[in-house]
Amino acid sequence: MLALTIGITWLLVGDVNEALNIGVAISAVKTVIYYLYERTWDHITLGMPS
């Protein structure tokens, strides 16, 4: 997925270094968002006994 993001960004921006920077930044942000998402769902019980 990272390679796809970098490839599309490279096509749109035209600069491989900028595409790499954007790709790495997006991956870092997605990792943090996924972590926060999972932590949030871990605290939701939806009526199930603990």
C-alpha cells in the first residue's frame, strides 16, 4: 500500500522525494489513527458482561 501511495503521489506531484515524504507521512498518520481506533473499540463493551 505504501508503494501504491508513493507511486500515485509521484505521478501527481512529479517529484520522487516529495512523493516519498508524503507516502511515509501518510503511513505514520494511518498507523496512529489505527492505534487510536483500536484503543477506542477496546473500551466499548456494547452490553457484553466483563
